[in-house]
Amino acid sequence: MSSPDDTADAEPLPLEFFQTLVEQSGDGIIMADERGVLRVFNPEAERQHGARKREVAAPEWAEAYGLFSLDGRKLPLEETPLFRAVQGERVTESRWVVKQSSGATRILSGTATPLRREDGSLSGAVLITRDETERFASERERADLLQREQVARQEAERQRAAAQALAQEVTAQMREVEKALREAKAAQERAEQRLAELQKAQDERE
């Protein structure tokens, strides 16, 4: 059983371990220094962006990697999660669009964390990204389906209300027709009775 002293004396993990972890991660891992120059861009980040790492400064990120907001605007630097983290802000669950040079479009989500030296000063930031394209498409498909169902329900309700109103109108018209027929029949009966009375009176005079 190890003691606290044994733990304190344990050798730090070799740099190769962390390099392997970054290279084999299923998430995109991007790191920038305090000047906003990209220093780490692992294979998954390359796949998500359809581009290899380029040591470009922050103002060039959107152009170099096709970064856009969800509403289609070119992603402003002040809205870019990694840049916000370089400035000292922690950003969680941000979403944006990557338009790759191949023409493919991916939707990414990410969390960006500032990196600090022992004295607390900023030394850069790291961004962990995930490809949410399929999940986003599924969410949009479900939302579209719910909207279509809602429209269908509203149309069905409109048709039901229209049918009900038509049925009420037809019923009212039928009642009016029945009333008119009764009145016509009654008028005919009175006319026939009057004619019979006149005929009887004439017969008596003769």
C-alpha cells in the first residue's frame, strides 16, 4: 500500500503519454498560446475541420478553417470559443458551423478552457470539440416532424370545425325546408277545404 510520500515521489507521466492521448482522442483537441497562435490541432480536429493545423493568428481562424455561426454568419472573433478562452473566459457547450474546403458542412460543439501559469497569468487556452452534425440533424428532423404534426393537427381541427359548421348550416337549412313544406301543406289543405266548401255551397244552391 502506497503512502502519501510514495505518491509525492512518483515520477510524472512522460510527455509521450500526453502526446499519444491527444493524438488518439475521439474528440478534437485544439490549443492556442497566449498570442492566439495555434499550437496543437490533433487528427480528430483535422477531420472535423477538413484541414490540417496551420500556425495562424486568431484573426485568421475563421477564414482558414471556414468558421460560421449557426445562423450563417462568418464567426466573429469575439464569438469564437477558443479566442474567448485565450482572453480568460471559460466557454461551455458552444456550437458553430465548419464549412470545409471540400464543400462538406459540419456542426461542432465545444468547451474552451483558459490555461494559466503557476503565477495565474494566462498562457493560452485549449478547446475540446465534438462533431454534432448527425445529432443536430436528428434534432432538426424531430423538430420538423413535430412542426408537421402540429400543422397537420391544426389542419385537421380546422377541417373538423368547418365540417361541424357545415353540418349545422345544413341542419338549419333542412329545418327551414321542413317548416316551409309544413306551411305549404297546411296552406294546400286550407285551400282544398275552402274549395270543397265553395263546391258544397254551389251544389246546395243548385
